[in-house]
Amino acid sequence: MDRDLSIAITGTPGTGKTSLSKIFSSKQIKVISVKELAEELGFLGELDASDGSREIDIHRLSDEWEHNDSGMVVVEGHLSHFLDVDAIIILRCNPKILQNRLEKRGYSEQKVRANTEWELVSGLWSELLEFEIEAPVFEIDTSNKNPEEVYEEAIVWLQQEPIQGGLIENAEKAIDWLESKI
Ligand code: ADP
């Protein structure tokens, strides 16, 4: 695909953003993480001694950053939906599978619980609705798909002209882990 398009890949940690991004990258599509963008533009805050992370001033980053290169760019990260992008892909994952993925990653019990609960209550959708995000949105369940299959699904959606994905109607039909058998 050679359209001028900026795409955010967002989702709870462990849903597969990095894995999907690697596939985009292998197809010669430019990929950058929110953290790298923040670093590049100087919106990375002080080091948090408790967990070694650095806070990102996402709202200032969002004000400053725009996609003005030609071609496609993918911005990945769990805050990427706050950026001024043309389309947003939200990755979801069954909380039980997610818990497993995060435990394997060596996250603390508290961090595993916080992230699993965020996914369980569809926290990301609440955020999109709260901030009235305008870009078209598409949700993909990664629970039982490999990253290639997730990529294929994403590409089919992105190939639409124009890209479909109204926030309200998609939020209404989004996965609700609390309602489904998990
Ligand atoms: P994120 O970037 O959202 O934190 P990662 O891409 O790092 O997530 O994936 C977290 C873990 O889940 C990794 O161990 C990865 O191998 C696994 N994983 C990612 N995507 C899938 C998928 N579609 N199917 C199965 N496992 C996956």
C-alpha cells in the first residue's frame, strides 16, 4: 500500500502491538513507537525510579506531531490513539490469554492484574469515547490469531476508500469480555 496514511496501533499491553508492527515493518511500511516519537520531539519526561519508565506528555506530543511524509506510517503504542492519525487499529485479547502473555513477560502480579482488568472492562474504548476521538476505528481480536492473520485483517480494512469506522457504532459492537464467555 502506498497511500499517504498514518495509522495508530493501540491496545492494552500484551495485545500484540509490537508483533503486528513488526509485520508492517517487514512489508517496508515505516513504523515508529510513541516512545520514539516522544523522544525525538522532546516530550519524554523524567525517569520514574519505581519502575524505570519515563512518562510521555501525550497531549503535547499530539499537538506537535503530524504525519507530513509521503507514504504510510504506523505509530504503535498504548497511547497512539491520542495522536492526529488517519485511522486507529485497536487490538484486543481475551483477558485470560492476556494474563498468560503478561506473566510470561515477567510483569509483577500487580501490573498483570491492572492490565488484565483494563482489557476486561474495555478501558481503551472508554478512553476513545471520553476524548471523542474522530479517526475511523477498527478492532481486531488477537486472542486466537497469529500476527500475520491480524495483519491481513488490518490491511483489508485499510484498503477501503474512504476507511470506514465511526466511533459510536463501533464502540457499540465492540467486544465486551464481561458479557462473553471467557
Ligand atoms: P504489545 O506490544 O501490545 O505489548 P506484543 O506484541 O509484545 O504486545 O505481544 C505480547 C506477547 O504476546 C508476546 O509474547 C507475543 O509473542 C504474543 N503475541 C502477540 N501477538 C500475538 C498473536 N496474535 N497471537 C499469539 N501471541 C501473540
